[in-house]
Amino acid sequence: MSEPSTTPGEGFHPHLHDAAGRVAAPLRTRLHHVRSDSLDGDTAQSGGMRRFAAVSGKNVGSEKLWMGQTHVAPATSSSDHHHGESETAIYVVSGHPEFVFLDDSGTEPEEVRLRTSPGDYIFVPPFVPHREENPDPDGEAVVVIARSTQEAIVVNLPHLYALPADGT
């Protein structure tokens, strides 16, 4: 490829960047190139993991979508949490993270552990308490996350529990 790569925030067309005496095109009228080395760590967090925003209202002007990465250190568990009204889709990039939630459909609540591998997907419905774990003592687990809200909603919880139907 003879054309150089775009720079972060530049958009798809090289002529859209700020130049002296020229106003940049509005965020919602262009494509955005978010480089892996420019992910934003200033987002909602849970203990035991780090979230990095790539696509958000703040970063690119998205109105209905948030997308980024989560890194879980070796031999680490996140805090128990849920993502409010947001639907969350997860793609496992590396490692073998485990996703833990309570199934209260039987007579007794039962902890369920989803063990994953690279290439797997997980769907987390709104308001479902869960946690991520990385049982590997040596390697970090990395996942890509997409959410149906423009920012990363994270509600940290004192423990896993099933929410009542009214969401309180």
C-alpha cells in the first residue's frame, strides 16, 4: 500500500484533519480510525480488570454503541458487576477467561461458569450480575466488548445475586 496510514482521530479521508484556518468535519460525517495504541483507559472500571474504550460517544461521537477491550491480569477475578440497561457482546481475543453468573431458575441459585477460548463469543443481557475471571497464572486474557449504549455502564456490586424482576 503506497498511502500512509491515517493518524488517530483523522477519519477516513486524509483531507478531514484540522489544518490552519480550516474546521474539521463533524464527528458524525466521517469514518474514524482508532489505533490500538490510542485506546482510552478513562472509562468505568471494575476491580481486577482494565477497560479501554475504542468507540464511544466521547471518542468518536457514537450515539448507540460502545466498543473497546478488557484486559484481565493472570490469576485475577473482576469485581462482581452488571452493565445496567446495556446489552453486551464479548469476543475472546486471547487467553481463556471465564464468565461467572448465578442461575436462579431452579429451586436454589447455582453459580454457572462459562469457560471460553479465543474466538468464542459471550452475550450478557442487561442488568445480569456477573464477573470475569482469568485462571491462567501466567497469561493475560483479552476480550473485545461491544455495548448497546454509547458509554461503558458499569455497576459494581458487593456480590453476585439475582436481581428482582423490577431491576432494583
